[in-house]
Amino acid sequence: EDQVTQSPEALRLQEGESSSLNCSYTVSGLRGLFWYRQDPGKGPEFLFTLYSAGEEKEKERLKATLTKKESFLHITAPKPEDSATYLCAVREGNPDNNAGNMLTFGGGTRLMVKP
Amino acid sequence: ETGVTQTPRHLVMGMTNKKSLKCEQHLGHNAMYWYKQSAKKPLELMFVYNFKEQTENNSVPSRFSPECPNSSHLFLHLHTLQPEDSALYLCASSQETFSGTKETQYFGPGTRLLVL
């Protein structure tokens, strides 16, 4: 059974204090790892998709990286507006199965950045 | 309207009521999804529609009934719900290809449901 585990569950940072969020996964064959940001009372907002180990993507203060077992979301010099819950999801690798469009989500990391 | 919209945004219903949630996507996508997000639990996939056909029913109780009349609209009909069904219900859409390429899912703002 696919599993996605995010750590830590909650993270408090001072403005400007860089850190990383972790997403560990076990799937039969990865066909995409997704990062989303979710603000309270809103739907998840798409950030990145990573497909293969070694791949990296950046957007403003965020950088996502991928290995064969985990992904990191690095936050450089965060600002209070970066406060949100960050969700990781994986898509399993079975192109012959309609279940291949199912995402398995982790529990999320709630990030709080204090000014 | 842009992206994925959902109505109502908030809903309070009794256990004997019947209500429906509506989702509309303005992205030209051909696949739509219903997810449930409960407090302290990961997002759970409920239903998937590809090209208007339901391809996944993730062991969801029959008191939840989806309907997809066309590729832009998705409904979730609710009846005789239980208090534990209170959650944020999220709709998402994506563009699936005939070759089976699975694309990024884009989410709506959700409907916050409270069952009394």
C-alpha cells in the first residue's frame, strides 16, 4: 500500500530563518510527486511536480528536490506570508490502471513564520 | 469565473436532509475528482470521473452519490449523512490524455460541511 509521511507536523520559524520540510514515500513506481500549499479554509494550491530522482524545481523562496525515497521542500528566508500547510502527494506507477490517476496525500506540514 | 469553483462554500445540514454540492471547472479539463478532508487526516480521494465516466469509487458509503453530467460540472449528492461526515469537501480537475498521461490536479476552494 502506498504511503506518504510528512515531517514535521508543525514548524515554527522566525522570518528569514531557512528550513526544510520532508516528504517520505513508498510506492510501487513513482509517476509524479506533487507539492501543494493550502491556506486555512481554502483548497490546495499547486506548487510543483517532480518526476525523477535528482530533479529540482524552484519558485520564489521555495525549492523542491526529489530522491528515490523522499522529497524536500526548502524554504529560504521565509516571510510571514509563507505561513500555510504544505501538502505532498504521490501518484503510483501503473499506466495500465485507471488507479494511476489517484493521488495519495501525506498529512501535511503546518508552517508558521513569525515576523 | 476562472479555475475550479465550488458552491456552496459552507453548508449545515441535519442527518435527515438531502443536499447537493456543486463543482464547476473553467480550465477545459476532462477529468474531475471529489476529495474529503477531515481534521487531522490526509486528503482522501472519493470519486474520479474521466471523460464523464466514473472510474474510481474509493469505498465511499452510498449516502454519497456523485453525478457528472458533462466534463465541466460535477455534483455530490448527500443524503442521511452522519456527524462524522462533517469535513471540507474538495473538488479537483485535470486534463487526462488518451495515452494515459496523468496531469496535475487543480483544486477548488472546497465546501465546508457540518452535519448536525
